Amino acid sequence: MDAELLSPSLPATPSRSVSLVGASNFRDLGGYLTRDGRRLRWGRLYRSAHLAHLTPQDLAALQALGVTRSADFRGLTESQHLSYSWPQLTRHALVVEPTVVQRAQAMLESGEGLTVAATEELMHDTYRSFVQTYSPRFAQFFTLLQQGDAPLVFHCTAGKDRTGWAAALLLTALGVDEEQIMQDYLLTNSLFRRPAQMYGHMSAEVLDVLWRVQPSFLMASVELARAQHGSVDRYLSEALGVDAQVRKRLAELYLEQ
């Protein structure tokens, strides 16, 4: 993902964004074009913020979409605090513990000033941990994806960091180019609704870093995967087991034929 590919230009169209009262950043990954000229099927893969506050109307909307599976990347405390158990959704817990908010709070409590630069570096460290520590969880995600094409939503708390990396890996595995992957990632900045509760006494600038996404965040994961494996494609194969056979299976399930 080179610097010239990082400018967002894809609009958040109604066909991509799904408007829900109790969840934000819910969107369809359909329609993205692959390098071999195919497109992702609409209505099969969705990404979102957490689903704990869905209303009856939201649940009816998801039922109409046929969404029956969720992949939840939240940590244990997060998923307990904002739990959900919707009869129509089979929830799969793929635990990736968050660190950035806890580390930010610890810095504030110790008297350190939490600057924008320090917060950005916390975010970079968080994204590196997806590769360094949590590759097994993302490998489980790909195992789940191969089990069938029943519509699935994957999410974390805000649907931007853990979910953003999962989406980038999935789109890469399906053959989507880097420009579209970055554009999808940056849609969070127009679709995510911040929670009313904020954390500690953080400046508006620091909160912007925590609640928005920047190209450099995703690139922290990408660059580490490249450093360790040579490319994100090889990371998928060597660390996550997403080889040519798995990619063929994913293409059969999620690409227009």
C-alpha cells in the first residue's frame, strides 16, 4: 500500500452503509472489484461496530438481510460489558484484547501527558500486535469464513481497528487491490458514531486519534507483515494458512461467478 494509494475517494453509498439505530459503521463489503475482474457478492460479508445495542427494528433489518453469523473480535471484558445474545445470530468469539485505551489511561494516571504523537504511536503498536500476537485469531476468522456463505458480520467495539485489519486481510485474500482496501478502511471516519461515554480527561485531539482511523495505523500492520514475510500475501499463506486452495474456496463463496 504505497503513499499514492492512500487518498479516500469511495463514497459511503446507501448500498454499502446499512443504517441501524443501535450500531454504527455497519456496512456491506459487496461490490469491490478484484484484480481478475470479478466483484465481491453483495449481502454476504458485513463489518460493523459492536451489536449489543441493536433495537427490535435493527434485528428485523438484519433478519431481512439474512445475517445469521457474527465474528466478535472484542476482548473478554469488552464482550462481557456490552454483551449480546440474539437468537438469530450465532456468535463466534475471536478474542483480540484491546490495549490502546488501557495504556492511554495508565499514562494519564501516571502523570504523563498524552500527546497526539504518543497516542498515534499507541495505535501503531496496537496494529503491530495484530501481526505479532493475534495471527491465530485472524486464522480462525478465515476458518469460519470457509464454512459456508451464510451472511456474516464481523466486528469489534468500534468496528475500525481489529475489524479494519480483518477486512483488509479478507479483501487481500479475495484479490482486491490496495487502493480499494484503504478506501474501505477509511470509511470508518464517516460512518462510525462515537459513544457518549469518553475515557478520562483526554483532549479533543487525542480523542480524534482514538476514535478515527489513519492510513498509518493500517500500514503499521502491513509493514510488519511485509518485514516478517515479504508481503501481506505471504503473511496470509505462512501465518494464517490462507493458501491457494483456501483462496479458491473463498472466491467460490464470496465472489460473483
